[in-house]
Amino acid sequence: MHNKQTIDLDFDREHIWHPYTSMTTPLPVYPVSHAKANRIFLETGEALIDGMASWWSAIHGYCHPVLNEAITKQLGKMSHVMFGGLTHKPAVELAKKLVEITPSTLNKVFLADSGSVSVEVAIKMALQYWLSQGIKTKQKLMTPLKGYHGDTFAAMSVCDPVNSMHSMYSGFLPEHVFVPAPVSRFNETFDIHEAETLEVYFKEHHQDVAAFIIEPIVQNAGGMNFYHPEYLRHIRALCDKYNVLLICDEIATGFGRTGKLFAVEHADIEPDIMCIGKALTGGMMTLSATLTTSKVAVGISEGEAGVLMHGPTFMGNPLACETACASIDLLLEQPWQEQIVHINEVLTEQLSKCKQHANVVDVRTLGAIGVVELNRRVDVAKIQQFFVEKGVWIRPFGKLIYLMPPYISSETCLEKLCGAIDDAISQNMF
């Protein structure tokens, strides 16, 4: 270990606002010097096995030579050029790939900056579609409780209104229609009463509802809820029956995380609008996309405005698009399904050991996701320090300690990540 530190942590603490933290009593931050494969290296000398894939985005790990080369080559041509009135090969090639690998009806691609922005665009698409059809009553969205769709205002408005970090904004946000969260679990029997309850909401609200928005199969930041594909199939059928668009938010679940390339494939359904982000560039840089059908795109274009009223400055950023192309190719060229199955087997076996602890409410896995749910909220600073001392990077939230590791993680690394969680719980480090 060496103690040479070049990052000014005092300045960081005084002046830099980190995600979801206080400026008066900030959570500690750890100074990173570099990252490679599935390890994060701290300036203080520790090498941490990454269990988070940088908030679920770095599926190939860090500093991957293929992705580095894609960025370097593109940098020599142009890092950015405005997308208004111009186009370029990286954007066109990326859109081709996305049209090819996503559900077949999704053939129109809007390139955005981040996951939250892709949700904003999806919501605007849905609202503008109905306006363009001359229907002015459809101004609300419908969505299940326990959902999470991002931190910008429209995205916040469709997150769980009580059990989320956004409840304090309730007076400012538009009020939408919330239905009960899915209860039937992924590998268990579907309770048909859930479908019946959903239909009650559709019957009552469909004239006011432009779209139903949902995270397919996994409700992520709202509680890591792995629900039954039949719930999603019923949502699709009800949207069709009651003339409501379906928006599927695949930002966290896309690109293999659940064992399918996109989580909608578990239910064999196709949404009207789909949001993707996070792993789109392999975690190299920010980029997202909102895909939709010809029906929605033409519907908007034939309306009064004639155009979709959105256009970010960095839309279609060539660096990000080229990197996304390389990341998608890298994923599809390897046996990624086998990798996900193997990760799932290790997580399932290793995390099951946590069930013995009295403080553990539930242990669940799906694809390359492992979750240990506790009976009380985690002290993030305390458990984070414990994990760093154990040589792993895991960042829990609420009552959940979870893993979403890079797909390149070895069995040994996965066992160490799971072992650290077991140790933290057994030693009451939360």
C-alpha cells in the first residue's frame, strides 16, 4: 500500500455534491486512481472487486481495450457535432443495431443523453401522440407502486410517490395514477387477482391515461422486486384493450442483465415505447435512447406540431454512439447468456448462506442480480467502510444489499463479494 494521495478530499467534501448525500454531513468518498477489468483501485492502495458495475452500466468491466480503441479512433475524427441538420456514421450504425436487437415493432430511434432524459422523451412521445390524434383528455400516466424511473421532474412523477427519494416534491409534480405493485414473484405462481385488480384501474382511468410505464420484470431502485412475466403480459393486453400506450423502461434491465437481452423477452411482449441507457455504452460514457413504433412516430408527426418537441445539445454524440456500437458487438460476440447463467448460479448458491441470519428478510436472484433484503435500513457509511476493508465495492441502499457485477466477474470474485455481504451481516456492520 502507498499513501501518496493526489485527490484533495478536503476540497471534495467542502465543495462537491455527490449523489444522494448531504453537504453538511456528507457520506465518505474513496479516492480512485484507476480501474481495470472488474477492479477499482484506490489511491490509498486498495484494489476493490466491483460488485456494482458502476450503477449497473460497466457490463464489460473497466478500461476494456475494444471500447478504449473505439473511443480513441472516433476521437481522431470528431468528438461531437450538432445533430440538428447533420448526421454521422456512429449514430446511423447504432440506430441500425438497436432496431435489429430490440422488439421488431420498435423501429424509430431517438438518441438522448441519459436514462432520465430517455424517460422524459418517452413521456413526451406518449402525451404528444394522443394530442396529435385530437384526444386532449389523455394527460396522465399509469404506473405501479415501487417503480423508479429517474431523477428529472417527469421521471420523478412516475416513481413511487411515498417510498422513494422524491416524496418531498409531491406538491410540485403532476399527479398520476398508481396501481398496486406486482406481487407474484418471478419463479412462482401468478395470482390472477392481480390482473383483475389492474383491469379495475384501466376501466376507471383509461380515458385520462396516455401511457402505462413500467420497468419490465425487475423493479430496480424501488425495491429490487422480481415479478412474474404474466403481470407484464396482462399489462400489454390491457393497454391494447383500453387504448393506452405501453412504455417499458429497460434502462437497468437492458443488455442481458436479467438473462434475456431485454427483460420484455421474458413475457414475450413488445412495448410501444422503450427506454434504454446505462449499459448501452458499456458504462464508458453517458448515452440513452428512446425507441418507438411507426404508429407512434407517424402519429406525432401528423399532429399540429408536426415534430417531437425535444432535442438535446449532445444528442447523437459520435463518441458515445461509436462506443455503444463497440459495446453491443462485444456483448453479442461472446456467450453472454452462459455468463449470466453462471453468475446467477454462483450468486444463488453463495447468497443463500445469508438466509441463516435473523436480520435477513429475503434473499433473491435473477440473472446477474443478487439481493439480500434486511429488516432495517443500512448505515451506508459504516457498511461501505467494512466492504472496502474486505476488498470489495458494494453500495447498498435502504434495506437492500445487492450485487450487479460486471459480466466478466470470475467465480472467485463473485464468491468474495457474496462472502463480504455474509460477513457484514453476521458482524452487524450495517
